[in-house]
Amino acid sequence: MTEADLSLVLNNERGAYSHPWTEGVFKECLAGASECWVAVYNDEVVGHAVTSMVIDEAHLLNLCVARALQGNGMGLSFMAFLLERFRTQNMVELFLEVRASNTAAVQLYRKLGFNDIGYRKAYYPASDGREDAIVMSMKLGREE
């Protein structure tokens, strides 16, 4: 992801989420230590991800697939790319938070092998106040 991608990234983010990240947040991520990725399909930006890696732990901060392509395997393919990226960087474990109400994402993460490890009360903004998050993790070690 580059700043040139931001208008397309923001369009996808706003179309997929009730409380999307702002342009400023994405710019901070691009300027900082985060890795920012776009998914491209038919020469079009159809998704994005923001990750961080510290020592041997990775954190998935944002994963978005354009609403029109959700449910078509795009999220699974994007996650496969990210998991391989983390493994090539010798990350040992991956963490994420997901809205408790985002059942499609929760199912995707569980299908990939993530485990629920906690719960954050009132973690996300919601239209009626705040929403809880499920904290999940996945071991990234390669089988010998």
C-alpha cells in the first residue's frame, strides 16, 4: 500500500465497516513501523491489510475486503498471503481482535486455526455505544 492507494482503500474501508479507519490513521500506519498491503484483483484494489511485527509476534490490525467480494474466498487468500509473510519473517504467533458480531470474520479466523484467547469489553465503537471484541491468536511455527 502507498499513499496513492488511499482513496481506493478508504472507499473499501467505508463500504465494509460501520466505523471505518480514517485517512489519518492509514497515513500514520504508512509512515510508521506497520506493514500495509493491498489486495488487487483484475487491476483493482479490492482489499487491504495493516499488520505489525515486534520481535517474534505479529498483530493483524486491519483486514478488509470490498463488500461486493466478501464471501468469495478473497479474505482466505489474503490471509494465506499474510500468514506466509509472517512465517518468512520468523514470527512465532499472530494476534488479532475481531468484532464479536462479525461472525463471517470469526468463522474465517477459526477455519484458519485461530483460537479465542480473550475478550475485550466495549473495545470497538458501535452505533449504539460500544461493542466487544474477541481476541484470537494462532501459532505460526512450521511443521518439521
